[in-house]
Amino acid sequence: MGYQIELPVRPQQTRRQLRRSGFDSRDTATSELRHARGLLELADGDTNLAAQIGDLRG
């Protein structure tokens, strides 16, 4: 099981994705995906901060 999420990009960057796989169950993958989304939501619309968070996750 795995997941994929689009990460925020900085100006002049191309599309970025975070992909993770190898989870034992769908529930575990879903939980990890929710966690990644939650971290990105902390940026609260600040695109620079969202990109920084994406850098840490990617």
C-alpha cells in the first residue's frame, strides 16, 4: 500500500510529488497521507511556508 500527494512548488519549479509505499495496510497509508496533508495545512495559505514544509517532507 502507498500514497501520493502533490507538494507545493516554488516559483520556477516544476511539479513535485511525495510518494510513499510499503505500508502494511491501507489504513496505515491513509493515516500517513492525512498526516502529510495536515502538515501542509499548517502553512495556512502562506505559499513560501508550504514550500518549506514540502521540502521537509520530500
